[in-house]
Amino acid sequence: MNVYIIIVIMLVAVIGFAASYTFLFNIGEITVSGESDMYSAEQIVDASGIHEGDNLLRLDTEKSEQKILSELLYVETAEVNRDFPSSLEIKVTRCIPSFNVNIGSKTLLISKQGKILAINSFITDGLPVFYGYKPAEKEAGDYIYSEDEFKNDAFTALITSLARLDDTSAGISNINLVDEHNIIVNYRNGMVFKMGNWNDAEYKLNMAATVMNDPAVKGKKGFLTMIGSNQCSFRTTDEPVEVPGNIDPPKKKKTDENGETVDESELSVESNPDQEERFSDYNSQNDEEREGYFDFEAEGGEEGGGTEQTTNEQGYVLDENGGYYDADGFYYDQWGYYYDSYGNYYDPYGNLVAGVLDDNSYDNSYDQGW
């Protein structure tokens, strides 16, 4: 008896399965929603390849979505959803021309998500222009990409960030990706932003916008430069400045058990011994020695001496004080503190210790809690 029951159950299951893929769950209604001002609902349904009467279970929704994107140039996204037992919804968004990409004498017009909308002999006004990207795909309807992995990552990070920062991108004239590790963003207001690589692109662009809107900077033209990963400096000149003659080591502010600042005039102030030694060593030298201290370039020792060079783990040549210049021209001392090309001074964690002001004077009033 139990065997017969099992057989009946299996037969019912098979019949139900077959029915589901034949006359059950067939499409009786297709609706189209979203932004589709370029195309009618009928055009979108036709592009999907879906017809009334098709079975919902046998439908390949992903394939249908890709067909819509391929056949309808100005559709940015397409989403096909089953609505059992017999309905289907297609939701689309339209492409918005957002960027120009230079490819020599031609310019690609692309959407926010990187879809190529046109190949022009002109630059579309009002949209940022990318230089130095070198896309591999250049056909309208395709999504732009580069065979250079780093450039591709940088470009994707930038357009994704700019798509979310409409107010910021509206002020950008062009973006130089010739060196994706040293990206340069040129604004229409005359600002030049040296943002470094593409990591945290949205954060960096937001920071640049914040600095440009600062009352002390707004309306000026000059250079914005990322310093480390969380600081952005503004200067009216791109020329490096000389390190000042005397630098006083910053002192640590005293606090009581409740964290309140204590009047330091009544206390002896603690300091960083290694840092004080560094400053004392520098300040005790004459001008000629001081110049060599910061502008040292290893060339095999003194003329004719053939002195053997000492390098660190990164391969940089160490000077007589144990410091070195890296590839960006930053000078690092033996304790890991460093000067950038403008003369700003930082601790090993990238915190500003002493900075160069816009008039090239030196401000060593920064306190990083030593």
C-alpha cells in the first residue's frame, strides 16, 4: 500500500512540474516602468525578446536584460522581474551623457556608468574630459574599459565617485590619467588638484571641494595637494619652499586626570627626545651644512672619493644622517619623520607637525599630542 502511495505522489509531482513549464505560469501581461523617454514600452519589450505566452520559469531574465542594453543605446540599466503567476515587469533607466574621454582626434561621450553613447570629433560642453585613459573598447553601445588594469581601476573609481558628486563634477574641466598614480584634476575656477592615486577618490574629491569653499580660499586660484591620506593643502604656487633655518620641537600639552589642559607655565613640559635631538642637530649647523642636509643627492660620495653608498630596504640611498629622499622628493629622517616638497613637516603617521604658510613663512605651532 505504501508503495502505491509513493508512486502516486511521484506521478503527481512529475505532472505538476511538467505543467509548470508548459501551460502554467505563462506570461499574460508585461508592464514597463522607469525612465524611457527615448523609447516606447513596445520598443523595450521587443528588445527584450520576451513575448506574452512565454513561460515565466523558463525565462532567462539576465539574458533579456543584456539584450535590452545592447539594442537600446540610451538605456543605462534594465531589470526584468517575474510576478507570479502570470505577469512580468521590465524596469529601465535612461543614459545621461556625463563624461568625455579623449582618444586622440576623437572624443567618446559616455554615461555615468561608462556606456559609450557617441564617438565625436568635438568635446561636449559642460562635461569633464578624461585624458590619458587609453580605452580598448570604442564602439557605441559598449561599456568602456582599458586593458591597463590600473588605469581601468582608476577610471572606474573616478566616474563612480563623480556620479555621486554632481555638484563637484560640474566644476571639473578635465582629469589627467596619464599617470594614474598621480592623478591631476583641473577645475574651471582655476584650481589644480593633485589627488595622488585613485584610492578613496570620492573622499579626496569631497575634501578638495571643502577646501575650495573655505572662506580663506574661495575665489582664489592655485594648487591643492593631497598630503598623506587625510590632509589637503592649498598654495598659490606650485614651487617648493626652502626648509626654515630654525625649527623648535613641538611640546606635549599637559592634562589632568579629567583630560583638562593644565597651565604649562607651572609645569615642566615633556618632549620627544629623539625629535629634539633631530632639531638640535639641524639647528646647530651653518647655512652651508644645512643646505646639504636637506638637498643631499647621492652620487657615489665626494668627487674622486668613490665612497660606498648605503641603501635602506626600499633601495633609497641614505645620507650621512641616515635620511633619504623618496621617489616623490619627500625627505625622510632616520626616525621616519619627513618633509614634503613644500617644506611641510610630518610625523611617521602622516600627522602635520610644522607647516609652510601661503606666504612661505613657517608655522610650527601644530601639536600632535606628543
